[in-house]
Amino acid sequence: MTGIVRFLIRFRVAVLIIMAVITAFFLTQIFRMEMFTQFLDLFPYNHPYVEIHKKYAKYFGGAYQATLVLEVRGEKYRDVFNIDTLSKIQRIQYSVDLIPGVDHFAIYSIASSKVNYTIETPTGFATRQIMKDVPKDKQELEVLKKRVFTSPINGTLVSMDQKALRLDANFIEGRIDFNKLFDEFMKIKKKEEDTNHKIYLTGTPLVYGWIYHYVPMMGVIFLITSFIIVAMLFGYMRQGGLWWRPFLDGIITSIWGLGFSAWMGFHFDPLIIVIPFLLSARAISHGVQWTERFVEEYRRLNGDIKQAALITGVALFPPGLIGIVADTWALLIIAITPIPTLRNLAIIGTFWALSAVFSSLVLNPALFASFKKLWIPMEYKENAFDRVLKQVLSKMSSWTFGSGRYTTVGIAVVVLIVAVVSSSKLKYGDANPGDPILWQNSEYNTDVKKTNDLFPGVDQMWVVVEGKREGAATSADVVKGMEALKHYMREDPNVGFAVSIADLVKSVNMLVHGNDPKMEDIPSTGREIDNLLFFYKMGSAPGEMDPWVDPQLTSSNVRLYLKNHEGSLLKEVISKVTYFVKSNPKLMENAVMKPAGGLGGILAAANEVIASRNDPILIFILAVIFVHCSVTYWSVLAGVIFTISLVLANFLAFTYMSFKGIGLNINTFPVVSLGIGMGVDYGLYIVSRIIEVYREEKDLGKAVKGGITTAGRAVFFTSTMMTAGVIFWYFSPLRFQAEMGLLLGILLIVNMVVGVLVLPAVINIIKPNFVTNPKW
């Protein structure tokens, strides 16, 4: 370490020039940065559910569906069958069709040209649009009402109580301008809502529309938190005159991270802003430790700048490096997940975290040694805050001696046991109805609840029935199998409704038999089914049967309308589908049922991947930290002590998530993974300082107290500073950011308490050789 730091100081001019050139390069790249969300990149590309979804989404409908519900309210209209309401839904249909990115052939409402009914003609059968024009009088309204009541759209596009109309619009699963999409839907809402009508907007595109709508507010919160950190730095470190130095570390790290992202062609997702902010705050944390120690050595050495820089660099290089490496591994290991967004985040975050090695450990010795003169008073004047902090740390250090050390460690053990037990209730996927990114009482989640009250369900999942040969989808056994699955799944309270091509076959069969209700059944042979569908297709437009079956009549689907997309609900629904398939092996001889596509299917895929990766990633990160700590202190016992302290903090995080009803999903997963290794440097800085003091005093009690009151001072400040920064995210309009900010704040405080109290207490109990007789 001495050789490395001496090298950096000796060639400090070259180091500063190289750092400046690299920083300037990345600064020029930042302007290429783009902010957008690539929807399918949020899901595991090689998972069977995602592969099924990609294969059939162009026929059965994508997961990028926006839903608009128009409800009649007040006393003026008893139901939606009035000229005013039907005119509104027709105008809405036209307006939605003009929104950029919409799939023009996948907009369904009572006013859609693709929503038809079948009639008998002298030459056969023909399909007609259910509502081509808005009815002009009461008689035409009654005719329309009759068509709806005898159509599958009764209950899906028209609510069962006839109080609401629904419009589903699929958007192309690619790059979409969410700001434009959101603005257009809001214009429709503003234009068509009145005292007699209320509009509800739901669906994944609208979720991201709300997120992008809140981006300016997130920028304001970012600026406020940055100001708070700068103010705290100034208030805490102003006497040394170098209060600005740690913030510079954060700025350099941010420039490198953003510039690297743009240079590599990665886009920036607004939801992940918490992680880059935290990584930059971590760089500031290392800078505080470095600056505090340098000022201390500068005073001790009577103003010898180069020697102070050398001693500081040698002392802080090992704990600082391990802390940065812990953050790096915590992010890099996320790359093993086959989810493109998480993999890109892992690459960006890894570089972002590693850049702290250069902004703190490499730059600081060279920069500080370059100072010719510093206006640092040789005598530190304690203020009221310093005196209180000193008393607090001194009191805390007393809890690591005598009987207090056993009490401290005992409490930590009890907390660890409780945390491990309670964390078993952690849910994978979304833990609550609605969307967890937004607050439960937000306009969007309120609309979701109302839509689910009026219709079978906002979220859809389709079970693919893949034929073994062309035309297999119309085999009698296949159609009857889909009907059986539909009825089986409708018994599940999580499933609001289910439909398949069997419903179309039954309705056409009834029609050809003079609308006899007794004939609303599935014919016994495939030939009869083919004839029915042939008659139906003769009068329909090309592609009209796509939601039911592919053009080759090889594969079809059973569409399930789900009450929400909670992780436990998706898991239960897929389990029931799987159980049905296994329990009826001879039900379909010509096809195979494959769950699951649609939004519900690909969300379930992401949940399964995260559930399968969480434990291995946790174990791997802890193993890496164990090895690094063991090698650094040349002691297996050191690795064990530090690893257990991280286990405590990590399971407390899981406990908090279980208590708050936060699921482990594609958004929270990287934040929690980063939190595993976050704060390990707090304990490292304190233990390293205890070893240094012991080397001089040869008294473990004095060494522990000295380590807590010196290094603990900077640890206390950095943890409170970072907590103040991330806690402020609790005021974010996005629930996800608010709860992750609070979670990270809790992790920081817990790691600080472990570093200041628990680790010193353990050292006082077992008196390890890596402290009293260090070999490193």
C-alpha cells in the first residue's frame, strides 16, 4: 500500500492530468445520454413464458395494453345505451387510434370495427360491426342493446350492470414516447369527462406515462437532496476548509458513470435513478473518511502535507477498497439474471461503483499532495455539535466494555434471529393490488380498483394451446379442452373472466340453428367446427380472428382476466393451469397447453427468475466479502465477523420489506442487492483504526475507544449524511422510490450501529489475533 500511495504522490501531476482527461471525455459523452424504457427488456428473454409471449403476441395481443373505461354517473343516464355516451366512446376510439405507437389493428371497444356480430344471410353468414354508427333514436338503441346482450363483449367491453364501456388499446412493444402517450390520454380524459361521465385510465403504458410525468419532480428532489448533502458537508467540515472535497468525488463519479453509460449506448431508465444517486453518495462517503483523516494527520504532523497524504492513503486504502469492491460485486453479480435491463444496470453500476477507486483512492493522494498551503487551523475548535457527538460516541464505546459488550452482542443475536424468521414472509413479485411503483391512493391505482369493480380484470394472461399440426386448433378435442380449462379457471376467485375460441364456436353454432339456445354447444367433430368457422370467416375482415387463433388455425389461447398482478396471484394461477394440464393428459391429443403469455405471463417469468436468483446472489456476495475481509486482515475469523454483520443488516432489510408489503421484483431487486454490501466499509474503517491505535497503545480498551471516537466520528457523519440524502426520496411521487429510499436509509443506520457498537463489542469479547497481532 505504501508503494502504491508513494507512486501516486510522486507522479501526482501525471495522475491529475490523466484523471482530468478521462473526466473530460466522459463529460462530452453525457450529452448523448437518452432516457427511455424498453418494455420487453424488463423480462427474462430466455424464459419459456417470455418466449411464448414473443411468439404469439402479434396474434393474441401484447402486454403493452392501455385500458380506458367510460362510466356513466349521476341521475341523467340509467346506462351506457344513450346517444351522448355512445358518441363519446366513438370519438375516443378515433382519438386513441391517432396516438403514436398504437397498434391500429388492436383497439377494441363497442365502437371498434373489429368488434362484430354474426348474422344469417340468404347466401350464408356475414359479420357486421356491432356499432358502426351511433344510434339516432330509441329504437336503434334497443337494437344495439340486444346485439350487445347476445355478444361475448357483454361483460368484457360493456360492464354487466351496463354502467360502463371499456376500450383496450395495444401498443407496439418497442420504444414509445411515454410523455406523448400520457398527454394524449389526458387530453381525451379532459375533453370527454363531464358531470355525467367519468373516465378511468389503466394499463402498463399509462404506468410509465405517470412515471415520465413525474420526472421533473424527481429532478427537483434530486437537487434538494444534493443541496442537503452539500450543506451538511459544509456544516460538519468547514473548519478544515476542505468541505467541498468529498462532494467533488461524487461529481466525478457521476460524470464517469453517466458518460460510460452513454458511451456504451445504454439508455437511462428513470426508475433506476436511486441506484446511481446512492453510488455517487457512497463516493462522497469515502471522500469524507479520506478528508477527515487527512486533516487529523496534517495537524498531528504540524502541516506536513505530503506526509499526511501518504499516511492517510496507506491507512484508508484497504478498507476503502474493500467497501468499493463490495458495492461492485453486489451489482456485477446481478448480470447473471437473464433480464436485459438488470444486466445493463449491472454493467453500468459496476463501472459506476469502481470509479470511486479512482475518484477517492487514486485521486486524493495526488490531489492533496499537490496543495502548497492549506488554511487548516492547527487547533480544532469544538462546537456544540462536536461536543454532543463526542459524548455520544464515548457513551456508545462504553457499551462495548464489561457486561455491556455481552448485552450489545446478545441484542444483535436476538435481532438477527427475529429478522431471519420474519424475512421468510418476503414475497416475490408485486405484493399489493394495483401497481407498486405508484402510491396506493394515486390516481392510477384508484382507477385500477374502479376498473376491476366494473369489469373482470385489468390484467390479462393467456394460456397458449399449441397444435401439433396445422389446423389442430379447430379439432374437437382441442376446442373442448379449452372449454374445460376455461370453466376450471373461472372457479378461481383470482380470475374474473375467461374466454377462448370455444365461445365463438358455440355462438356461431347457435346462430346456424336458428338462435336456439340449446345449440350453444361445441360440435362433436372437427369438420363441423371447421365449417362453422369457415362461415364466420366468409363475412369477417382479415385478421379479425387473430385474438382467438393464429392464421394457420394451429394454435389458439384461453384468455384469463386477472383481478391484479400480485406475485402470489400469478404463481397460484399458473400452478392451477399446470395442475389441470397434468391431471388431464388425454384431454388434448392434437395440442399442448403452454402457460403463459400476456402481461401476467411475462411478469410471472420475471418473478420466477428473481426468486431463483435471490439466494445464490446473496450467498455469492457474502462469500466475496468474506474472502476479501479474510485476505485483507489475513484472518478467517475477520471474514466471519464482517460477513455476519452484513447478514444482520440484509435480513433486517427483508424484514422491513415484509412488514411494509414490498415485494422483491424487477425494480426492488437491484436496490436490495446493492444494499447487501452497502456499509461494510463502516466496520472496516473502525476496525482498521482500532488496529492502528492498538499498535501504539498495546491496550485493547483504549484501542476500541480510540477507534470509535475517531473513525466512528466520520462513520457517524457519513451514515447520517447519506441517510438524509436517500430518506428525502420518501417525498417522491413514486412509491417505489420513496420506499427504497427509506429502506436504504435504514440499512445505512443499521450498518453504522453494527460498525460502531457490535463489531467493537465482539472484538472486546473474543480479542482476535487479527487485531492484537495483525499479520497484514
